[in-house]
Amino acid sequence: MQQKKPTGESTWVDPDDAPELTEEWFASADLYQGEKLVRKGGRPKSPNPKKMVSLRLDPRVLAYFRATGPGWQSRIDSALREYVETHPQSQ
């Protein structure tokens, strides 16, 4: 018969051990108005944000990139960026 594994450490945390609420902590917090998220703390905004577009792709192209796992959209962006850099526009 297999023996039970030890349970490990308790997940209980003493509320007196909570971190100090500093200005930095509040600056990185999510801000809600009612249940609507107004501002999400965390990563700063990119100086060069990507644009949301709708794009029709050949099913084989889409299947190929999706089969590569999470981040497939970024890999499509990278492939297109590489094409743009290696094929200058003729004017």
C-alpha cells in the first residue's frame, strides 16, 4: 500500500504580516469604478503600441502558425516584419 505524502506547509497567512501599503503599491493597483476596470496597474504603456486589425489568412497559413502553440500571433507579426525589412517598397 502506498504511503500518503506529507501535506506541505500551511497556506494560511497572518493578516498582521501583510505588506505595507505604500504610494508605489497604490500606483500599481487596478482601479475600478463599481465593477468596471478603469485602469490596470502593472506594465507601462508601450511607446509603439500594436494596432488591432482584422485579417483574412489562408487556412494552411493559420493552421501552421496555430500549431506552433501560444504566441502564434506574435510569430505572424514577426514573419511579416521580417518580410517588410527584406523587401523594400519600390516607389
